[in-house]
Amino acid sequence: MEHSLRSRVRSGDPDAFGQLFDEHASVVHRHAVRMTGDRVTADDIVSLTFLEAWRLRDRVLPGDESLRPWLLGIATNVTRNTARAARRHQAALSRLPPPDPVPDFADEVTRRLADADELAAAQRALRKLRRGEREVFTLCVWEGLDAVTAAAALGVAVGTVRSRLSRARKRLRGLTERELRLDDGARDVGGTDVNSRTDDGTWRIGVQRPDPVGQLPGSRQQTARSTQEKRR
């Protein structure tokens, strides 16, 4: 029973924390991915969230409510701290001399989300919202919390949650449509990525431009060859 789990978590029962992790780790991870857009960072946030939950276990109140909102509130705070730490780290790196460029596309490929274009555009748009709007939207819309539960998780008033959610919905709709238009415009520029592996094992990145209208592939080479034969 959830009430029994709350009591065991509060008392520091390791098995209870194992059960808590099994039941809610995927929810925390999904929330972290939506907040950061990065699965690698989300893995770290899950670990930090449950470490923080262990540290704060004596704050668990008795009752039969789910511990999911409590964990999501902790995850939201961890995400804020992680973002601040990342900004400080990036600022420190920017003061260092630039390293020699080494082409490596592995991280970019690994971190790419295998979702539809609309979801990818929505995630990019979500990161452009104000932090408070972004947090409320992810909790209420994507995690399904009601306004009262989200307010308790974030430590703000219910009215604040509702006003932020209203603003987030309106702004996100326009921002997502703009991101989709930018995607369509980028595809309409023309050209197809052509990647090939060279003899030394490296990748050569290029763009294959479309042939002029009415010209078949290879027709330029055929025309040049015919001209040379006529001259002979």
C-alpha cells in the first residue's frame, strides 16, 4: 500500500527506496528529458533526484497520496540547479583557449530524439519559454498533474500555476509553428546531405545539389563526351 510505502521511505528503508525507484524512475526521466531536451542530462537528473529524495526522506508526510508529485518537485529543483551548474561550467570553458577542432558527430547523433518533427519543434519551442512557464507546462500537460498538485510540487500558489499555464499554452503554440516553418524553409533550400567514408576511415560531409530542371542525372557528362567525339 502507498501509505505503508510512505512510512517505510520516511524511516529510511532501503527496500522501500528500491520500490520507489522502480515505480517512478521512468516518470522522473521522462520529465527531465522534456525539461532539458537531453537524454544524457536526464540520466544524471534521475540519479540526483533520488539521492536528494533520500536526503529529504524525513519530510515525507503520512497519508495515502502518491509520492510522484513529491519526486517531480525534487526533479524540477534538481533541473534548475543542473542548468545553473552547466552555465557556470560553460562560462569557465569560454575563458579557456579554444582547442584544436576534431570532427566528431557521435554525440550529436546519440542525443538526437527519435520523435516526430512536431514533437522536436515543440521541445525546441518549450526551451524558449520562461522557466516558470516551462516548468508548469511540463508538469500539468505532459505529466498530467492538476493545478493544485503542481502548485504543491513547485511551492507556488495555485493561481500562479494557472496563469503561467495559460501563457505557456498561447506562447508555445506560436513558437512551435514558427519552428516548423523554419524546418520547412531549411528543407526547401535544396540539396541532399551526402556522407561518405574515405580510405582512411574518416567521414566526408557534403551536399549534393539537385540537377537543373529538365536535365537527367549524368547528362552533363554525356553531353561533354559527345562534343569531344564530334571534334575528333
